[in-house]
Amino acid sequence: MNKKTSQTIKIFSLSSIFPIMLCFLLFWPLLSLALQSLIDASGQITFQKYLEVLTSRHYLKAFLNTANLAVGSTLLALIICIPAAIYIEGKHGRDRRVLSVALSIPLSLPGIVIGFFVIITFGFTGVVPKLLELITGERRLNFAYTYYGLLLGYLYFQIPRVILTVRGAVAGISKDVIDSAKTLGASTFQVYLYVILPTLRPAIVSAASLSLATGFGAFGTAATLSRGYRVVPLEIAAAFTENFQPKAAGAMSIILILISTTILFGISKLTERSKIGKVVKKGAPV
Amino acid sequence: MSISAEAASLTYDKILFTYLGEKKPAIKDVHIDVSPGELVVFVGPSGCGKSTLLRIAAGLLFPERGRLLIDKKDMLKNPPEKRRIGWVPQSYALFEHLNVIENVEFGLKMEKAPKEKRDIEVERMLKLCRIEDIKNRSVRNLSGGQRQRVAMARALAISPRVLLLDEPLAALDPQLRIAIREDLQQMLTESGVTTLFVTHDQSEALALADKVVVLRNGIVEQIGSPEYLWNNPINDFVAEFLTNAITTDAKALDEDRAEILPGLVCSLNKKVKPGQAIRLALRKDDFTLSSDGVEAVITYCEYNGGVHHMKAETKDKRIIPISSNEDVALGTSVRVKVKDKVRITVIGE
Amino acid sequence: MSKTAKIQKDRVQSVGRFFAWFTAIICVTPIVLVFAVATTEVWQAGPWAGGFTMKWMVRGWQIISPYAWYSVKLALLTLFLNYIIGIPTSWVLARHRFPGRNVLIALTNIPIAVPGIAMGLALIITYPLLRRSGFLLAAGHLLYTLPFFIGALTPQLADPSVQDVESVAATLGANFYKRVVHVIYPKVKTSLLAATILVITLSMGEFNVSFFLFTAQNKTLPVELYSAYITGRIEVAGAITLCFLFFVVPAAIILERLGGVKVGQA
């Protein structure tokens, strides 16, 4: 056996480890899940469960709610994190290091903890309503368990993701380019609009697609905070553990996976230009 | 040379500048006057502060003391976007996400000039910088020389009062450098704009400048026209750095002759006090191999297209630069004398 | 600094600085609040209104310590599996070009696209008998952490400067084993450490999959945390959260000081 063949064998075996594991632990289970949801009581293949899910007002509302939260939190995160990332990637300053540590803390926090944060800040006994009660006599901003509470929670876990994805690209914007734009007469707003944002566009798209996909699949935050505002992951859990409807749960899971995968891979395929590969980063599940 | 209508005068008035966190100032008490339309070259070794001076003029760095006068008005309070100065950094800093035309018209877009005016100006710039044929290409795939010209066109498009060029040729292949140097000179002359040009290449400085400013460690060593500095270097550093001379001691025999070492006597390019100890700037074109002259051993020889540049070391360890048609092996003993009719440059005023 | 130096501000950076501080405060304030909740006598009355106390912390720790240790063990198991599967995969991705390499890269990213609950559901339905043993939990954690481990390690391994130094070492006579120990390991040490901390932190904090796959004997810290939120007193919930934060936040800080985790694949 010559060197070339032995190397080929080595490469082949090394590179198969992961796919094999993936088949056992992911593909086969997902396939089973899909099959289960497609087969009805008499053993025939049918899309009935899917139709039920997609036409039920209750479930459709859940899908809409989920989309609402995912899109809203992604947009807000982009707005506050892009300038923040630009600042942290600057060269000097002790405060930059402190800030970048602070901003990466939420990365490892699960959604339930974030939900708890929202509760103690804006819940019935939360600090903000208490404070406002002291000042104005009325307990206000008590929105933890509403849409806004959920939005805030989702925003919290999107922040480190967006920052991480955008930071790398920001480091690539040379200071000379920004300085040049200034000498050519660009005001601060024009620098952001015409130089920084266009250059960051690929990273922004990456960050957005990652955030959206994560937002759709988020479970823990909603589990802790939701009182009637239903999202799809909650419905899946409910369908399986409470209502004993594994097929409905399965159907919703498959739909959710399709949405998630399409967002993540579809968007990056559309905008992929270079061979650098996919920019992917995600923290704790939510 | 035509002077453009917008060309402004510029003065660095007693500038003191230190980088944040450093103890030593990067610019110490620098005073430079530039007339409208002049091409002034800042030259000096790395770290001497020449790029820093440009950034101060552009508004990207702010000195602790001193004034920056443009057309006699102190500009230090104005941010870069209000100074109307063209700045071309060493990296060219093109906008990679735009094509050539969009890069060139950027400044005009920022000042919200109407479309017709923009188009006219951009056409003019493309022509001036000879980049019309690539005007729709994305900036990403351009060669070094093309990028340099786009950067120039972009800066000139705003009709700047002063143009700042930071080592514009340093990033180019050596072949290209000379060719583009010629283009550059033409462009600058045609546009007539006041230009501050930074380089560490002394031949560029001598070739292009109306006025040369020699800098070292943040201090101005000497200012003058290339010819003046060539013939009247104020100190050893200027002579060595700017004119590639070897500096050495000599003793003045009378008003216009000096003895470099026993056996090597020369005429001087200016009058001195007889008997005085002076410094001389020796250049390779001043000396030649001959049958009579002082003894020396060749320590270095390189072929430079047509002639050989050599260095020879005398018995008392002094180095003499020589240029000759002959090729001589290292270690050969030779005799060196001053070429006829040559007047050696005296260092100092 | 003189007057002129102060007058000009880099406005582009100023906007950035405002948002950076704003966002940082959003991120950090809740942690301070959790501390307040966990150490207040009666949270209903307000932060520290009834007095400062450690009794909730004691109670909280009593409740969750068995689960905390289980989470640690599970995290270490996940880490071990990551090493076994992740290191060879990173190696082959970093150092070899082969047909299907891009497919493999895409495959390593697939688990990220699958929401945790869906993964949990799929695993339960497919291997219902394995649920008791806790094996499914490990599988879920493995799937979840591998993309990050590989993503953190591969860029360093693929770094041309690392490969150059290794090649020079080879010409100087070092065999493979020596090269790994003396050249490669020192250079990728930081990334390996970062990847390790990342896996442990992610595993300790994983909830979505664990929620579906846990059993009475195999219960992780976050799942117990969830119970506390739903059923317990808010002070106890706060105390338990604080314990959790002790495990996770220092690791996040160390990770960031190590230079953060590199984004992307080679």
C-alpha cells in the first residue's frame, strides 16, 4: 500500500466519524419523527396531521407569535449591537475590554434564566414596577408576562449572538477607510450609512439569519414567561407531554425544523459570495 | 506650473504632538510653511513623524500645542469633514463595496452636489488620473497602480485646498514605482493643487519636490529645495539620508581646498575659514580609480547598469565611495582620487 | 491634555460607545438583581427591605446540589465525547482538502439549525428504551455542543503559521508524535482550552433538550432550576439561579479573556 492510498484511507475514516454519529443521533431520529407524524392510526401515509396543524387557528396564531418575537428581537438586537460591536473592536481603552466581557455573559445563559431576569425586573414584584410605585404611586411597566416581556427576554439572548457574529467583520473595517470617508466630507451619519453598514452587510445578514433561526426554536424563555402568549416550541411541548398528541408534536417539530433550516442555510446561500465558509455562532439554547 | 484656484497655503505653526500613552512627543515644535500650489515632500526614516504630520493636517490627530493654518486661518477646531482636504493614506482605503465611479464621486455625494455637477467632475477626474477605461469595474479586482489612481481621483474630486499623500508609491512594485511617479507628477502639475507628499524614499523626494522637509524623530532637520539641500546639507544626517553621502572629517587648507586625508586633497563647493576642521559629504560620483591617489582596499562593489558603485577602505579605516566603469573584485588594492573639476560638498551653513 | 485635543471627538466611535454601554448595562444589571433577590429576607417588600440573609442561599444549595453535580458529570462526559469525535473531525477539516469537505462543514453546522425540543422529541421517539440510562441526554448534549467545539478548534489548526512551524520542525527531524507535543499542542492550546470551557459551559446551561429527556435519576441543574421557577418561592428561585450563575459566569469571563471564540470554520 503506497503512501497516497494510506493517506486517502486515513482521510476517509477520519472524516466519516462525524457523519456516522450524526446519522445515528440525528438523522435517523428525525426521520422516525417525520415518519411517525405522517402515518395515521391505520398505518397509511397521510398529511392529515400537517393539515390539522396548519389550519388550526390556535396553532397558526402560535406560528405568528413565534415569527413576531423572532423578527422583533432580531431587529432590535441588530440596531443596538452593530454600533456596540463597532466600538468594542476599537484599539485602545480599558473600558473596551470590560464591555466585551460584559456583553458575552448572556451567551451561556439558558432561556429560563433569562426569563427569570425579566420576572425580577418587570414582574409583579419586579424592581421597576416597585420603583415606579414609589415614585408615582402606581405600579407600572409590569409587563413581564406579556408580549413585551417575552420580546425583552428574546432580545437579551440575541445580543451576544449578534455581537459575536458582527465583531469579526467590524475588525476588518480599516480605520483608514473611515478616516478617508471623513476627509471626503462624510458626517457621522453618512459614515455609518454609506461605509460601515454596506461593508458589514454579509455579517449582518449572517447575524440576522442566526438570530431568526434561534428565535424560532427558543423554548426556555417562553416556558418561563408565557402566560397565554403561545409560541410553537411551547405547543410542541404541550402536545407531547400534556395532551399526548405525539403526532401533532412531531408535525409541528418538522415544520419548525424546516423553517429554521431554510432561514439558516437559505439566506446564507443567497448571499454567499466568498469561500470563507459559513459564519456560525450560537450560545445557550433559549 | 498652473496653480489651481482653490490651492491654499498651509502652515504648521510650532506644533507639539504626543501620542496617547507615550512619553516622548511624536512631533516637537515643528514649523513649516507651504505656499499655494507647492509640492512639498516630507522625507525621513520610519517613525520620524511624517505620517503624523499629515494626519494632523487632515484633522485625524490633534496636537497639544500649536496652530494649523490653512489660508491663514487656524483649522484645528474643525473636524475632518469640514476641512476640504484630500487625504490618500498608504493603504489607499478604497471603498471595497463600490465601483470606481462610486468611489470617485463619494466626496461629491457627501456634500450633496447635484447629479450633473457630480458627473462632470467625475469625468474630469477619471480623465486626469487616466482611469476612464476601468470606471465601471469593482474596486476589489484592481491592480496596485490602478488603486492608487482611483484613490487620487477620489481625493481630487472634491477640489481640495490641500492634497495629502502618504507614501503613495510605497505599496507598488519597484518597476511600477518609477513609471507611476512620472504619471503622478503630471497629474499634480495639471491640477495645480497644494500637495504634501510623504515618502521615505529620498530619490522620490529629490525627483518630485518643489521643497523638501527632512524630518528625524519629530524634528525638522532642514527645509529647502532639492538642489539647495543637495549642495548645502545642514548636518551629517541630511547629507547621509537625503543624498546618500558618506560624511567624514577634513581639514581646510585654505578658503576653498581641504585635505580629507594625507594624499587626498579636494576643492570645496563653498568658502570656509582656513585651518578649520570641517565635515564633508562624499559622493560616489566625486571619486574615481586612478594610478595615483591614496591607497585603499575595495570592500564593496555592485553593478548599477553602466557603472559600478564601490566602497573602498583606506589605511585609517575611512570609507570612500567610488563610481567607475571597471569591475573590481572585493579585497583588491586600488588607488583613489577626487575626479577632476569636482567640488566636494561642505556640510553646514 | 490641552484644550484642542479635547475638542474633537471621534463621533463615529461616540455613537458606538453609547450603544456599547447601554447594551452592557442591560446585560449585567439582571445579575446584580438576582443577587439582591437571593439575599433578601422578603422580596415582596423590596430589595433587602426585610434585611440581608444567606438562608435562601443555603436552602437553594441544598435543593440543587445533587443536580449540580449531575450536570457537572454530564458536562465532563459530553466533553470527553467531544474530544473523541471533534478532534479528528477538526483535524481532517483543517489539514486536508478532499471532495465532500464542504459537505462535512455543512454537516457540522446542521445541529444548530435543529431546535432543541425537536431534537429531544426525535430522540425519545426513536430510542425510548435508552431514556432511562441517561444516554439520550448525553446524545443531546453532544449534538448541541459539537458544532461549537469544532468551530472553535478548526481555525487554529488550519492556521498557516501553525502548519509552517510544523513543516520546519519536520525538516529538522521531528516525527509526528514529537510535532504534536512540541509544536502543535503549544500553538493550539488556547483554542483547545477555549473550546473545552465552551463545551462545559454550554452543557451546564442546556435546557431545551434536557427538558425532554430527563428522568428522576438523570436530572440536570437547569431542569431543576425550571421547577424552582414554576413552583418555588422567588427568593429560593433567585438563590438557585445565583448558584447556577456561579458555575457559568466566571467561565464566560475566562473565555472572553482567552480571546473569545473565533467565529467560523476554516
